Amino acid sequence: MKSIKICLAVFLLLILSACNMETNNSQTSDGTKNDSDSVGVRDHQSLTSNAILNPNLSANNWMTIDLPEIGLKNLTFGRIAEGYVTKKDMPLPVYIFCDYARYDNRVYHYSYLAVATDSKILFKDLADGYDSGSYEDILYVLDVDGDGIDEIVVQQNVGMSGGAGQYLSRIFKVVNDEIREIFNSTMLDPSGDGWSVFDTGFTSEFLNGYKLKISNTITGYSTIIDISKKYIDDFFDENGKGKRNISISCDSFMEFKPEDVDGDGVFEIACLQYVSLDGHSDGVGYVKSILKSNPQTQKFEVIQTAFIAVE
């Protein structure tokens, strides 16, 4: 009997110890949950200011840094580039800092853009206005509007689902000590319901003989592809023409890369989009567009288009 009581006591102690360990693992000293118990340990950190009056900022790969002056902590250095973002004779560093503290996989994160001028460090919260972070940030600094001053091009992978993923493509310019957005690949739908992708002008129509004509309303480009091998017979009528009134759908820009297409020293933006027709998984190819800044309208316009078919 004595040995049974001892075993029971030991068993109770083990249970209490396990419960105590679980409590410690699920909460920190300030009451927040640990990454091991929950996806997030704190909310997205919002900027309390858009600048720091201290130009001395050095950052190395995977270095962590606290910036209490603007309400940020535990940031990790992500990307760096250099360009003439304020003056033609003074190259300045441009950074992207990442906040991985909300997640434990060191992949998904919130991003902050920073420009170190000669008198202060300017900041832009790249998640401001969006209910998502990023899996990857790509940074370019070069002149895309032809004024001789470099702009900041940021390409982010904001979603991994859907096969091709989801992307957010933006261009920023430093104006009056502010990082100002001058292009965004997404916009609120006119109906106010959700977001829509920048329209590059691609449409399609079914032709007889199992053909699909893909056209661009902006450049006049068109091509015809054979889709007979992609769909079952019930998809077509007796003339080999698609039965339903559907058109191709173009995803966000999976590539958004500056290229000096015309060789004039000003960079255009080469864009690539995944294209589907009858459901998102039935990719029929990709559309490529070249965007160029119009100095009169100060907007980016489609100047070249093409379609790349896939089997």
C-alpha cells in the first residue's frame, strides 16, 4: 500500500510539473503567448513617427535592431540598396527592415522601408493599409520616371496560395522628407468590395476550332492559341468554340523588374502575370507587359505586351 501511495504522489508531481511547463510555454512574463503555442505573439508594430533625427544607422545581414524613437523593436536587417534618391551627386542607402517577432518560421514578416538622408532616417511601413505581411521583399533603386533622381521599387510576395502566389508591387519616391508612393499594383475595386489588380489591358474570346484569341486593348496586340488539349469535349460546342462566356484572368505581377527597354537611361518596368481561364488552376500561360512613366500624366502606362503560352 505504501508503494502505491508513493507512485501516486510521484504521478501527481509529474502532472503538476507538466502543467507548469505548459503554462510557461504558452505565456511570457508580460502575459503574451509564445510562438510555440500560437501563430502570433504580438500585433503588427505601427510607426509612431516617420523619421529619426539621427543619420548614423549601420546594418548588417541578420542584425537585429530596436528603434524606440518610432515605436519599433526587434527588427532584422533584410535588404539594402543605394541610389541618388534626393540629389544627383549624393548616393544614399535604402533599407528594408523585417519584423519576424510575430512568427516563429523566420519567413513571413512585416516590412519597413527606410532611407538614410544626410540629416535623418525616413521610414515607411510597407504593411500600412494591408492586412498582411510578406514572404519575400525585392528592392531596386534607380530612375524610372526620367527626372534624374532615383525611385525605390519594392516587389513583395504577400501570399503563397493559388499556385503562382500573390504579389504587391510598388514604387516610391522621396519628396520633402517623405517616402511617397507613386505606383501601386493593387487598388480598391470601384464597387468598394475587395481589391483589384492593375489593368494591363488583356482580354480574350473563343474562336471556332478550339482556339482562344488573346488581345490587348491598350497596345492592339493579339495572338491565337490552340486550347483543344486543355479541356474536355463538353467544354466546347459543335464548332469547337467554348460554350461559356468567360475571359482570361490575370494575376498580380509575379515579376516586377526594372529594365531599360529602349536604352535611353530611364528604366521601364517589365511585368509578368500568371493567366488562367476556367478556374485558377488551369493556367494557359503568362502575359508580359512593359510599363513606362508618362511625364505629362505622371502615371505608369502599358507600352508593350505579349503572351507566353504553356502546354
